[in-house]
Amino acid sequence: MTDSANTMWGGRFSGGVDAIMEAINASIDFDQRMAAQDIAGSRAHAKMLAAQGILTNKDAEAIREGLLTVLSEIETGDFPFSKALEDIHMNVEARLKEIIGEPAGRLHTGRSRNDQVATDFKLWVRDQLDAVDGALAALMTALVGQAEAGADWVMPGFTHLQVAQPVTWGHHMLAYVEMLGRDRSRFADARRRMNTSPLGAAALAGTSFPIDREMTAKELGFDRPAANSLDAVADRDFALEFLAASSICAMHLSRLAEELVIWSSAQFRFVTLSDSFSTGSSIMPQKKNPDAAELIRAKVGRIFGANAGLMMVMKGLPLTYSKDMQEDKEQVFDAADNLMLALAAMEGMVKDMTANRAELRAAAATGFSTATDLADWLVRELGLPFRDAHHITGSLVALAESKGCDLPDLSLEDMQSVHADITKTVFDVLGVENSVASRMSYGGTAPTRVREQVARWKEILG
Ligand code: ARG
């Protein structure tokens, strides 16, 4: 039991709280990460209070200067965080009082910790959205670099993880650029929607002081004040949208990570990962493991877990603020840290990896990968309905399989034994280079198309 009542809200209390109460109640261990945002919000609030004649200029100046001192103490690690003071908001204010005395007590005029925490947290998430945007752009640039280098390198394209049709390395890299481009736009979209200021909603109902919410909104880089004070303090959509967009982004990263795990295996050898992004085994000296890729593959678990976790915290909460909402931060912090780490690790891996062109080319020619080209040839040259062409090609594949060879290895006589009208020009479409070059439809894998898309992305990414 602490013996004295809390100096911030203890007026109606005669004694201190139980140590366990303090432990469950305090958020300072984690919400100190929002110190810079808290101080920015308080400085904007003090400035506005003075502009509105609610505080004297002298007091507002003392507060604003004192808050900068507090910030530098926190930044240099000299700040004595106190659990008894619960959270970052009260820790900062209490320290401000020690530094500037009486005027510190005037800072909380016309606001509450409810609008304060919503403001701080929004500012924090907004900073993360900007950081993620930069990290995504960097990863996309690395992928475009790979795509440009290998715009015409042939590799197998897969469905069901079975060889389907030849595609180009560049095309495959750009598929991920498209995904990450959508992620970027989802984050940008969330940023636009969340950019309203809760500050001045006060506890829940607004305030009787003649505050100027437009001013604080502008000061903090928000587009406008949130229009409904109840919603302003009860809303955590911005955190959920961040987590939802992060989950989808992490899911994309996990798919690429999985491909890198498969591709770097001895069975595939499509890529060689650099030593700087691989690890060894403590028992098997020959091993070079793709640990970074595996960890990226796993990150989606905790990030989506955070998303599900916060959804559960928020569901069913009556308006407006409930202390449950203090459970919003750790999951967002953890998800943000891990997403940033995953993006940086993926960027490093993609930049450093070497695509093994010869292995890719050889694999592309296996599995009868140009069977569709053969069927298309029968349609184009012999005027057959596609369904018949499909059937004939199936018979040719079976023939090749029985002979233990690939489609281009069949003789013209073999071909004609299945359909008499086949001519030797058919062999032109059975090579993998011709196959990819022919896929000129918009969005197709032809090197020409890939180079166009590389140019488009380079323009977008600057
Ligand atoms: N530490 C609290 C949180 O993170 C701040 C808001 C407290 N508000 C209150 N009414 N107790 O949610």
C-alpha cells in the first residue's frame, strides 16, 4: 500500500492504492514511448490556451519551455519514471510542476487524459504510417532492381506449386511490387482517414472553456478537429486500421519469405541468399539456413494476433472511454516494431540475393511447361477449337511422358501420330524463351511488358 493519495487525482481519496492495483493500473512502462507526442500535444494545447486568453502568455511560455526541458530529460534517459504516476501524461505533468511550479497545474485546463491519450496515440501511429511508407518504398525499389536485371530471365511459373507455364523473373518480382504498392495505398488511406484531432474533446463532452480546436489541430498537423467529442475519445479505428493494413502487408511478406525459403533450398537452387542474411547450424557444418526469411514468414502471426487482440479489446465497449483501452498500445507497438524489422530484413535479403539464371531456365523447361503454347498453336494454325486442342496436347504430353522426354524432344512423326496436320513450325512455340516472349497481353510476362512495368514503377518510386 502506498501511503498517500495520488497527487494528480487523489482529492477524494484518503489513502494510497494497493501495490497490485498500481501494477495493473500503470501503463508508464510502455506508454513512455509516446513521450514526444505527449509533449507536442501539451505544447500545442498551452499555446492555444494563451491565444484564447485562458492562460496568460507568461504561464503558457513557462509551460512550453518547461515541457522542452522534460523532453530533453526523457531523451537523455535522465527522467525518473514513476509507476505511482501511472502513465506518461501524469509523469510529464508532475515533472513539469517540479521544474516550473504552479503554472504547470494550469496546463490541464479544458482537456482530459481521455482526449490527451487519443491524441498522443494518433500522433504515434501517424509517425509509424510514415515510417512504414518509407520502408515499403525501399523494399519495392529493391524488388524493381531485381526485376530490371532479370526482365527476360525465364523461370517456371507455378500453380499448386506444380510447374505451370514459363514466366520471367522480372514478372515474378513485380508481382510483389504490385502487392506492396497496394499495401502502401492502404496505409496512405488509413492516414488520410485518421488525421482528425481528438484534442479538446476533453473527458467526453467537450469543454466550457472557449478553446480553439482548429488551432491545436493545425498545430499538430491534423486536417481538422474530430467532429464528435464522444467519438473522439472512444475511437481506436486508427490503431485497428494500422494493424489491419500491417497484417495484410505482413501476409505479403510471408509469401515472399516462403518463396525464398523454397527457392534457396538444395532442391530448387533458384536463388542464393547472401551470407549476411543467412545463418549456420551449430551441428551440421554444411548448412546455410534462410532464418531471416523464416522469421519474416512468422511475423504475420504476431501482427495479425495484435489486430485480433485489439478487436477483442474494443468489441462491446460502451461509449466512451474505458480503461480497457489502455490495452491498445503494447500490441500496436509490437506490431509496428516487427513490421519495420521484417520490411528492413526483406529489403536486405532481396537486395543481396542472386537469382541463379541457369537453374531457373532449366527448371522452366521441365514439367511440360509449354503445353499451353502447343495447344494455342493448334488453335491458331490448324483452326481447332481450344477444347480439342487441349485434348490433343494432353495426348502428346502422355506420349512424351511414356518416352521419358519433354515436348520439344518429340519428333515431328511422333507429333503427327497424334494429329496428322501438325507441321514443324510447332517447334517454334515449344521453347521457353518463345513462350514468354509471346505473352504480350497487357499484364503478361513477355520481357517487353515487364520492362514497361519496370519503367512505370521506377517513375512512381522516383
Ligand atoms: N493511461 C491511460 C490510457 O492509456 C490514459 C487515459 C486515462 N484516462 C482515464 N480516464 N483514466 O488509456
